Amino acid sequence: MASSITIRDVARVAQVHPGTVSRALNAQTRPLVKAETAERVVRAAEQLGYRANRIARGLKTSRSYTVGVLIPDITNPLFPPILRGIEDRLDHAGYTALIVNTDNDVDREGIHLEAMRARQVDGLISATALLDRALLADVAAGMPVVLVNRTLDAASVPAVTVDDRQGIRLAVDHVVELGHRRIGHLAGPQNTSTGRRRYGAFVEAMHAAALDVASEHVRFATVFTEDDGTRACAELLGAVGELTAIVAANDRLAIGCYDALGARGLGCPDGVSIVGFNDMPFIDRLWPPLTSVRVPKREMGTAAADMLLRQLAGEALPSSEVVLEPQLIVRGSTASPPARTSAHRSI
């Protein structure tokens, strides 16, 4: 049986020393072994069905070879590709991810963090950080922590994010180029870095286009969900009768706009154009397909895991924040404004 196969069995088949097998099967030490020898070892291990005993390895190194991963909402389609990037990178390095869902609940997050500590995880990757939350910063004082798709104030914890300012700028420039001048914004929760940055970027991009931002042209969501998007969009449409485009802080808020528009008998994009942010899986299947700012989700997860592994290896990080580039994906939810309002040049 595979469970009875030892590292010495692999060494015998590969005709190398057991120490060479250990180095060849560890992603972090594999470069120390000649490529041809490492290949031979890997083939022998696969042939015998050998699996490294991570518990035994942990006893020797005082590590658990596990990493805790905190996700705010496991049902959000944004996160599975990020998790795939995290898991693939960790697995390649010999680590296992322990994934928990916090439901955006501070108390639940605290319970999960304590459980992770009790299980002696070697580090944490978290997508749950709020700007005013000191909990993760406290944890980071005792073990390596990396944030993904979130930051804390003053870059107190290493993070991997997308360039929110550039992404919103792409969205605003797109609808302006189509001829829109009466543009609204569904802003995300302002206690998150994504919500705050994207709102600030919207104001900045509108000013760059020589357009003012009246307070009634912005509504703030309390959570990044479709239901709150519907509520906020309905308020926005009620306050601004001739709005022709809406830039939402994420796709779920944008999807909520579809319901709000339908309730008022307005079409998309012939009545109001909609732009989302994140380019979640399957939004191209909506009708109309949603124009959105694409976030390199899997790459974000890979980069977060890589940043954590560097810390675990004792390496200095070249930067406290890795910022990835967004891309605008234009689909059917945006078009030129109706002729009756296209003549408006400012808010």
C-alpha cells in the first residue's frame, strides 16, 4: 500500500541518497538538485505512490505546513478563482490551505482566528480586512499575514490588490467616451479599502473628465451584495431622473442595478448603461452581458501565497503591497446615452 512506502524506497528505485529524495520532493529545495536527478526522483515517487508525511516533516521543522485562509463570503463568485491561485501555489510548496468563511462577521472571524492559532498554522491569508479592524494587525505581530483584495491603513500588513484607481478610471473614461455626462456611482462600504479607494477614484476620474460629482449622484452600499445594490440603485434613480450611466464598485452591486432598472421600467443599456468591477465568472451570461473591470483573480491568489511563502522562508519582501493591473471588458450593458439626454455636458 502507498502508505507503507518510505523515502528510502523511493531512494532505492531512483538510485540516489534519501537526502536527495527529500530535497527533490520539496519545492523550496528542489533547485539544489540536478534537474535530471530531480526528475528521476519524482518519477520514482509517482511509480511507488509515495506521499510525503507532512506531519513528520513538521515535527522536524516545528512547522505545521498549514496556512489559514479567511474568506468573507464563500458564495461570492469572486473568491473561488482567488482560492485556486492560493491553493495551487501553497500545494506546490508543500503547504495545505485551511479555508474558513467569516460571513463578514467580526465575532466569527475572531473565533476562526483563535482556532487557526490553536491548530498552529504557519501563517494567514485574509480577504476579510476592514480598514478599522485591529484584529488582523495584532495577529500579524505574531505570525506572517498577507491580505488579498484588501489593505489596512498605513500598509501595516502586506497585501495583494488590484489597481482600484486605474480600474475605475477605465470604467468612467469608457462611458464618457460613449457620450455620457450624467453618471452615477454605487459606492462600496467605506470601511473597506476597495469601497473607499473606488469611490475616491470615481470622484477623481469625473473631475479629470471635467465633470462635477453632485452628492445625489452617489449612493453608498453597506455590503457588497445584489440586494444592497438594488436598494442603492433605486435610491439613486429616484434622486436623479435623467441619469444615463452607473459605475458600480463591484459586479454584485451592478447586478442589483438590473432589478432596480426593471422595477422602474428602464432598459439597459438603452435607458441606463451599467459598469461593474471584478468581472466575476458568468457575468457574460447575464442579459445584457455586463461590462466590467476585470481583476486578475487567480494571479492575485498566487501572488498572495507567494508573498506569504517568502515571509515563511525568512526573505525580505520587496514591497509591502503588490498591485496588479485591471482590464476593462466591454460587453452589452454599455452604449451611447439616449438622444434626449446626450446633449447634457455636465452634472
